[in-house]
Amino acid sequence: MANVTELFGSMVFDDRKMQERLPRTTYKALKKTIKNGEPLDISVANAVANAMKDWAVEMGCTHYTHWFQPMTGITAEKHDSFIYPAEDGQIIMEFSGKELIKGEPDASSFPSGGIRATFEARGYTTWDPTSPAFIRDKTLYIPTAFCSYTGEVLDKKTPLLRSMERLSNVAVALLQLLGKTEVTRVTTTVGPEQEYFLIDKKTYDQRPDLLFTGRTLFGAPAPKGQELEDHYFGSIKTRVAAFMSDLDQELWKLGVMAKTKHNEVAPSQHELAPIFATSNIATDHNELTMEVMKKTAEKHGLVCLLHEKPFAGVNGSGKHNNWSISTNTGENLLEPGKTPENNLQFQLFLAAIIKAVHEYQDLLRLTVASAGNDHRLGANEAPPAIISMYLGDDLGALVEAIIHGTDYRSNGKVNMLTGVDVLPDFKKDTSDRNRTSPFAFTGNKFEFRALGSSLNIACPNYMLNTMVADELAQFYEELKDADDLPTAIKTLVKRVLTEHQAIIFNGDNYSEEWVREAERRGLCNYRSLPEAMAHYIDQKNVDLFVRNGIVTEEEIHARYEIELEHYSKQLRIEALTMIDMAEKNITPAVIGFVNKLSEAALAKKQLSAAYSVYAETTIIEELSKTLEEFVKKTAALKAATDNAALYADDPLRQAGYYRETVFTLMEELRVLGDSMERKTAKSYWPYPSYGDILFGV
């Protein structure tokens, strides 16, 4: 294994390589674009393209690709070679600034929500210089944005970049109003913790449900699950450790700061956590991490599952989005400091976030809604569908003191006494963690815990950035002409915290009492994607994105349709897979087993009338009765899935039908199937069991 410091970033056209290979003036111009968001000149692009190509060719590359994030939920790429014909019939390797800046993938087959007609194929990718190019499989990957021929946004990167710029502009204006004139740029940073399952490829290949949908549609619980809590942070199995080691090395080569790895709660579940990066780079790195996870798993005879709930009855997989705001001068704006009661800057930004989360709780909920995540939310360390904020004891006390005009007293970081001479005492944090809260303050950042493991983090982050930017812009307008700025800030903060304290909850988010209390507070409780997505096009939400220049009203409606159609398609695939498994394998397997038992019972009776066939007949009767219901329910599911076509003209109604009717029938069919699995001999059951899958690595 190479030295980590030499390995890290070796496959990235990073700052060090740019300094080595670019003329000084070109390098400075590019850095201004990256750091300050300044426009890029074509002459700079030409110089960068040539240096990038030379480096890539030296590293063995023959092709380049514009790597982008369409509305499919995964990344896309089209590969072009560096080859150009020379006059003597030979070839030369070329790459121009024009090719770096612009690509032309077909746009007709990507989701567009009706913005693009299928016969209109042209789309454009454009280079994102703020996210460095990298090499994979002898190809130079260039992170890009993606739009249609007529300019509509068709990707997830562009709104994120716009939201980052918008937040920076309003935050800088507000900070300069507070006297921080040296601040010229504000950046949101993210550290997304990634949970995943690793299972053996041999068992995976025998499960059509995992192959087609990413989750098990049938499967009785194994005798042992996660109840002993022995897998969490437990010793990592040899095969998994080898995978993790290779994964770290591959990610480090690509400049991804993979930092922490451990076993998660469920059997065969694990987690990887990186160090913080800007929201844009963190998004690219997380997409890259998921891709590398899958490819690295293949090399070890494993499969990496990123579905939010691949196995019923055990923890699902999330992605904790640790979000913060920092200035170009190195200040974390969510750092309370030693005296938060006197830190008006911190109070101002905290108030903006509290107000944003309260007013746009529906947006935060719908941005994490998916067919997979709907299974996960509400239990097993996943927060519920109700959006609330956890501030902890210390910060909660500060908010209460501001609202009621009372004195604030911090507990501070008190000493934790171990009571053992050889163990060092240490200072504990000012508040505990609340693992049931969807949006929790954790010292100097907020942890948005509701994200599903397969989600592209661009969506929740651009919505979060936009709603906070909008509140900061309102604060600026209110404060800019104040005669006594400190007093005006205190008045504003007190009013905002008083009006929006309903979103703050420091208790148990799983309790039934909280569900009732949240309803009394007027908080949303959208349990499924169709319920949540119905509010995407509420006028207040449309106005938010339009007035901040993030996406147009037409693009919002397009995204609304894309998400609903994707949800319906996912559930349709799941229903069809379930029907296929039921009809072609499970029903014949149970019939075969029942016939075998009948033959055995008959043979015993033929040997002697005195022999009891109680065991055989009991199992035969139970299975036959269940199988009859199973066959009827399979037919009902098939009819319901066919009937969904009746609602094709109304995406919201169709998605609601899939959720309320098709999904309900799928759940009922699963109960019957799992019941039969418990009673059918393993040699007859057509699929690997939960025990085989979860404990087979």
C-alpha cells in the first residue's frame, strides 16, 4: 500500500497539480473563479484544458467524460476520446477549452417533467470549475452541470450552485452590516455520513427482488436480528475489512476524505463518514463514494445495497447530512462561542435557520421523501416524518432566556470524572445527542438525519440553503437602516424565536405524545412521498425558489412531476417483481412441498393404519389455507397494478393510488408469503432466507 499522503488526490487534477502545470496568471484567474465565483475567460479554459489533458494522458487516459447528475437520481456520463486525426494519417491527442466547457449529451431520454419533447434531443453539459476533475478507469471525469437546449435546468447540481451563491451574497451583506468587512464569501459545508449493507453476491443473484428493486419484497425474519446489539461498532469481519481497506484507498486517490468506518446496528450494515467539504464538492464526492462502493464490493464477491430499507425488521440505511456555514476568513457562523448569550451574530444566524425550518418544514420533508425512505422513517434510529429541531439543553436554555427575557446560565463543558486513577478525566459536551430528531444541533453544525442512503444530497442542501438565504435577506432588509443595530438585532431575534419556537423539540420524537403535540403545534406529518410532494407546488414554495433565482416555476412543476412519476414507476416495478416471484416460484414451491407431505402421509397410512399423520396433515392444512389466500391476493395485486394506468394523466393521483392501494396489497401479500416461508422446508423454498443473506458474509 502506498503512503497515504502520496496516495491522496493522486487521481485528481487538484490545486497542487494546477500550480505545477498552469501559467501563473492562468492559475490565479482560475482560483478567482473557484474561490470568488468570478466568470471564466475562454483563454483560461483553453490553458486549463491543455494542462488537464496532458496530465490525464500521462496517467494513461484515452478518454474524457462530462460527468453530470440528471434527475434520474444517479450520475450520467458519455465518453469521448482525446484522438484527433493528423495530416499524415496518424493521430494527435487534443482537448480544447471549448470541449472542456461544453458537452452535448442527448437530453431526450432523461427525465424532464414535460419540459423537453422526446424528439428534441439536444442538451448541454457545462464545466463546473469549483469541483476538480479526476481519473477513473483511464478516463478523465469532468464534473458538469446539465441543461436543455432552451436553457431549462435538468440536473441537481445547478440549483445547488445557485443556492450556494445566493446564500453567500446575502450572508456577506449581513455580516458586513455587522462590521465584518473582511468577509467576501460565505460557504455552506457538508459532511454526509453514508450507511450501507454488504451482502454476498451469490445470495444476491438468487433474489429477483434485490436485483430489480434493491430491497427484499418477501422474507421472514431470521431467528437472530439486531436485538443483541452485538454488531454495532463490533469487530469488523475479515472480508468486510478487506473491502473497507480497498474502498478507503480508492476514495483517497479521488480526493474523497473518507475518515471513519464501522459496523452499524443491523447485521451486515456499515457506515462511512467523510471530513467536511463545500456543499458542491461534498455532493460530488458522495455520488462518487456510492459508485466506488458498488464497484469495490464487486471485486470482493459482495454487493453494496444503498436502498433505505432492504430488509424488514432491522435498521434501514440513512445518510446524515451535517450542514454548517463558514466565511472565507475561516469563521464557523454556527459556532456559539464561550458566551452565546452575547454572540448576536450567532443568535441572528440561528434565528434565521429556526425560522426557515419552521416556515418550510414541508420542503425539508419532501426533499427526503422517496419510495425507499418511506419504509425507513419513524423507527430504528431514523427520525419520524414530522420535521422538528433539536437544540440540546444549553442552546435550548438560551432560546428560552431570549424569549422570556430572563438570565441565561450555561452549564459549560463540565468535567467527566471516570473514578479510575489510570483513566484520564475529560470534559463532556454541553448537550447530549438526540438520535430521534430529524434536524439536530450538534455543537457547531446541524445534522439533518432524515436523508435516505441512496439520496443525492444536492436536493436537501439546495433547499436548505435557499430557505436560510431567504430569511437572511429579510433580516438584512429589516436591519440595514437601524439606528441602534445591537438593539434592533435583539428585538428581531426575540420576535423570531417567539413566533417560531413550535419547531423546537428536545424530547423523544418516537413517542405517541409527540405526534399529538406536533399536531397541536401545527407541524406537518406527511407519512409518504405523495402526501409530501403535493405541497412542492404550494405558492409559498414556488415563490421562494423563483424570487431567489434558484429554479423557475416551470422547472419546479417539472421536478414535481418527475418525482411523482419516479415514485409510481418504482412501486410498479416492485409490484410486478412481487407478482413474478409469487406466481413463478413461491406458489409452485409451496404446492410441491404440500404434495410431498401428502405423499409421505399416504405412504405412512399404507404401511399401517395405526401410524399418526397429525404432523403432516396439520402443516398441509395450514399451508393450503394460506396458499389459497396468497393466490387470491396475488391476483388482486395484479389487477390493482393494471388499474394504476387509469390515473396516468394525473401524477399525484396515480402516486397516491400506488401508495394507498398497490402498496397496501403488497404488504398484505408479503405477510402471507413470509408465513408460508416459516412452514416450508428450506430445500423447497426458492430464495435465500434472511439468515442466509444477513449472516452470510
